[in-house]
Amino acid sequence: MHTNFRTFDLAVNFYHSVAKLKLTRHLEDQLQRAASSVALNLAEGNGRRTKAEKVRFFNIAFASLRECQAILMLTHQKNSAIEATLDTLAAHIYKLIKSWG
């Protein structure tokens, strides 16, 4: 489907990583929805034809990533592997936005 789209692959890996975390019910649900939003908006943006459409969806993915960061901070989750994936994913999405914008 998305061959050679490393940013999407990172987003999928991030989603699977956070799905294993045990949080309070409402934040667990919110984190999973935000993490899935990152991957889904990257996929949708990648399928759009115009630069403006691509950038719009990549920006939504980036905002969802920031939401994930906030939830992890609120819940005091300290997981260096998840944090490293999140930082790398943020850099990738930022670069996508800058290169298409």
C-alpha cells in the first residue's frame, strides 16, 4: 500500500507501541485515537494530488502527534523507546510539511 513511505511505517509502529500501554480508560482511548490519527492522516495526505491537500493532512498528523506527546506527559509515561519513536516521527512529519509546503 504505502511502499517506501517510512514516515507512515514509523506512525504504524508508534500506534502499536502505545496500544500496549496501560493508562486510565479515557486517556488510553484518547491516545489510541490520536496515534491512529497520525497514521491515517499521513496515509490520506500521501494519497492526495495537490501540494496544499498533502500539507493539510500532514499538518493534522503533526497536531495529533503533539496530542500524543501531551497525553504521555500527563500520564507520566517514561518509555525511552516510545519517546525515541515519537521524536523521530515528529522530525519526519515536520520535514514532510516543509518539503511539500
